[in-house]
Amino acid sequence: MYLTEVKSWDIVKKQYRYKLKSYFGVFTSLVFIQLLAIFFSFNGTGMSGGASNSISYEVNYYSGDIILVFMMIWAFITAIIITTKAYRYDDFSFITNRSISHFSNILFLLSVSIFAGISVYLSTHLFQVLVFYLKDNFSIIKDTLSVTTWLTGISASTLYIFLFASAGYFIGVLIQLHRGFAFIIPTFLFGGLIMDGLGGNPTLFMNVSKFFGAETSFFLFAVKVLVVSIVLLLSSIGISNRMEVRK
Amino acid sequence: MNVVVCNNLTKQYGRSKVIHSMSFQLAENKITGLIGRNGAGKTTLLKIIAGYLHHSSGDVQVFSENPFNNLKVSANTIFIDNEMSFSQGLTLKELLETAGSFYQNWDHDLALRLFDYFSLDPKQFHGNLSKGMQSTFNSIIGLAARCPLTIMDEPTSGMDSGTRKDFYRALLKEYIAHPRTIILSSHLLDEVEDLLEDVLLIKSGEKCLHLSIDSLRDYAIGVRGKTEKVQEWIDRIETIHLQDIGANLSYAVVKNDRSIKELEDARQLGLEITSVSAEDICSYLTSKTKGGIDHVFNRG
């Protein structure tokens, strides 16, 4: 029987399509988590109020922030899950090698991030409509966005979600390399935060969130997120080269 | 052309050597049986050939390339075992279609006909199948993929005897219609004997024998008779197996390279010479002690 020659890119595409079909549960969990996030958002993300002799007022802010945060956590966990043996071995029942497996995973994470980014925007609207009907407000002020701002908004959400997915993927691969990382990483993370806060002047978490969050130029923000994500993903690929393909 | 070439192949887990400097070659378009006891290193060897595991030292070549993490080898090899994992999100029918999209030689028509014959439910999920059904499904993928190197690691585990026979027949028919290199591992040589051309017998990680099935059948002879006569005859001959079969009778197995005179002597001593089945030869050759399991119970 003659040998077949295959091109890496073709196989990446096939693995990617296989993943989109077979990891369908990821999308189901996305919908449930968004519904949960909408429910949690009903209290409003911010509130201020005041009163004088004859009037008192209260201002509630309703935004999609909680939905975005939930999506970031969801992406983080999803990325960890797809590095586990059960998912990794699925690839090797068909044609693949390790880099192809990684590339198709990254493509998959990128697509779910984009999907999640868009759906955050859409579900924010759903949420606002629900607030309009369910809360007895006297007056509603709604920000209107121009096309460029909502495009930036969707892209920024996508990038944040992708950043968390990359971090999850990196941690997932570390845990696959050695089970001990499942204990070491949380210990260092929370330990670090606590140690940092002991002095009464926490800087670590603030600096990390400032690095991304306080960036005013969208372009620079995108570059920062992408560079950090790519570093995380490339290290994941590097680390996994120390492992056997399938036991 | 040799499809698989191993030279001094060694695999270590920590300090224990699972594969111990093994050298052999598997020729193209032959069915080779990999036979060995539990823990002999069959699965490890097959996983190295399939490119799943790193070898520790020595050299292994599949299609003249190092198989580990190699795309060309992966595209031309299929490894079927009962640990094969398939996505829980796809039904069996969808899995067949996915497999079809990956393997260029895939015969979808054959896959569907086998699928029907073994009455698998297309809407079922792989994880919900019984062990035997899973093995059947995996084997269907292995047959329909028509990979130039097809590796099957105990493909029939869990199948009932009817399904086993059907599967071996299907394998043979497929092989005749589309010859390919097949490595079939099993600890039941009896079952696969009629299928195999070559046998690679391994014992605790080392190559024991690699020869054609016909030479294996003629490899040894059995001698049965009074214990002292048997002892007398095998005095200067190396035995493969010696067993006390009660009533002052013994059974010895020796390599089939005795001279005519020696065989004549045996008859003079009143010994009965028999042929030994391939299955028995393998189990005698791979047993740890010459006396077999009886040895454990003889404390005296």
C-alpha cells in the first residue's frame, strides 16, 4: 500500500473542525454561565445616592462587567480542561502530532474567545432590556455607542478572554507535566497575594491589572495582551515537549 | 522494503527496563503476530512504533523515519487498542465520518457495512458502549482506515467468541484485498495462528524468536515416556520444557534439531515422540522456570 503525504496545515484544519464539533459542551456551558452572570448583574455593578431636605435620589449602574468577568473565568477553566488527558488523547486517535494538536487547540481557544467576546456584548443588551422591564426605575439613561466604540469593546472583551484562556492553557500544561503544580500554583498565587497584602499596601495585583486595564491606547493594549498570550502559549508548547505523547 | 526496523531498542521507566536491546525488522505487507506473556512489553513496544512513546536508547525507524511525534508516521499508521479515546460529544456515526476525513485511504462504505453487521447503534456514544462493543468499533476504524501500517494491540479483548471469529475473518479478507503491514498483538496464539505469516515472540522485554509461523510449528518436538528413560535421553540435550505428568511419566520438549540416530534411540527407549503446537511452544519458551506452574506446588 502506498504511503500518503499530508500537509501539516491540512491536518490542523481537520483537527480544528473535529474540535469545534466535539467540544460542543463548551458552548453549552457558555450559555449557562452567561445566564448566571446576567442574574448576578441584576443588583447593578455600582450605586450612588444622595438626599436633601425634600428629595432623595439613587443612581444604579448596570453594565456587562460581571458577564465579562464570568466569561474570563469560563475561558480559563475551559483551557485547563482541554489540556487534560481525556481531551489530549482524543486527538491522537486520529492523525496528528504534538504541535498540530497545540495549534488546533489554540485556534479553538481563539474562536471560542471571539464567540464569547461577541456574546458578552449581545447579552449585555439582553440584560439591559431585562432591567428595563423588571426594575421599576423612574428614569433610564443609556449610553449610546458609535460603531467604532462597540467594535473596540468587542475586541477588548475578546482579548481579555483570550488572555485568560492562554493563562489557563499554560497552567493546564504545567499540571499535565506534573500533578504537583495543581497545588504549587494556587499556593504561590494566593500566598503571593496574601504576602503582598500583609504590608498594608498591596501592589502586585494592582500592578498587573493596571498593566492591562489602565492602558488608554487600544492598539497598545492589544499588543500587550497578544504578546503575553503568545509567550504563555509558546511556553506551553515548549514544556509539553518534555512529555510522552500518549501513555 | 522493511516498514519497521529496530536496532538495540531499549525503553526504560526509571530504573526498570521494559524493552531490552531488541533488534528486528518487519517486512512490508506481512501480518506479524507479536506474542508474549502479560507484562512482556508488547504494548510498550507497539506504542514506541506508533510514535506515542520515546525510546531510551537504540534506534527505531518506521517508514525510514523516527516515529516519535512524527506526522508522516501518524498519517500512515493506525494504532488500535482498547484504551483508544474518542470524544464524548460525537456519536459513533459522526466519529466514523471524522475518521474518514482524516485518513486518505478510508473506505466509508466498508465501515458502514461492518458497522451494520456488528449491529452498532449509530446514535450511541463511544463511552456508553460495553467493552466488547468498544473493541469492535475500534477495530472497524482500524480496518476501514487502510493505513499502510496497522497496529492492533489485543483488538479482540472483551469480544465474544462469535465476534472474534468474524473480526479475524474480516481482517484476513481486508488484508487479501488490500495488502498492508499488520502487527497484531495477542497472548492467545491459538486464535490468530491461521492468520499470521510471521511471529515475533518476546519474553520480559527481549526478543525470543522471530520466524515464520510454519517454522514455529516445526520448532520443537515433545517426548513422552517413563521418567528415568526420558531423563536418560535428555541427559546431554538442552530441554525447553520438562514436566512430570504423574504415574512415573514425564514429558519433555526439546528443539527439533535431533539427529536421526537420537530419534531412533528415543524409540528404542520406548519414548513417544509428538509434535508440539505453536501455542504450547510459545508458552514453554516464555515461561520463567522450566517446570512451569507445577513447580510452584511441588514443595518437596
